[in-house]
Amino acid sequence: MGPEGKRKLRLRNLSNDQLIELYDSELVLRLHNPKYLSDTQLIIAWYAAMTLASKRLLVQLRSVLSSLCLIPVTGSVLSGSMSLSPW
């Protein structure tokens, strides 16, 4: 495996928070226009907040559906392996 493949594999194993932190560090080095940098950082912060809110919503949905016995739920929302099956 070449260096690019190793880099992709390493990035794939990082959490969202680690990826955002890494990406933000690279943006500071690459974007020299303060307006573009602050706009991009706002978008990344919004994405991070929406990701967390989505996970919380899925956890609540899982709890409600499993308590109503409507849909058996397996896996973990936070690990990204949650599956909802109709039966």
C-alpha cells in the first residue's frame, strides 16, 4: 500500500471531532483570506453541531421505537452501525 492509501486508511479511522480538528488546522495554513477562513470555520462548526444533534435525535428515536416495540433496533447509533428493520 502506498503513502496515499495509508493516509486514507488513517483518516478513515478518525472520529468526526478529530477530522474536524485536523481539517481546521489545515485551513489555517491554506486559506490566507481572513473572510474565507472565518466563513469556512463557521460552516465546519455548523456541520459538527448538526452531526451531534442528529445523533441525539437518532438515540431518542431508537428509544421510542424500541419502547413501543414497533421496530427492533440493533447496533449503536454513535458507532454508525445502527439498523432499523421492519421485522
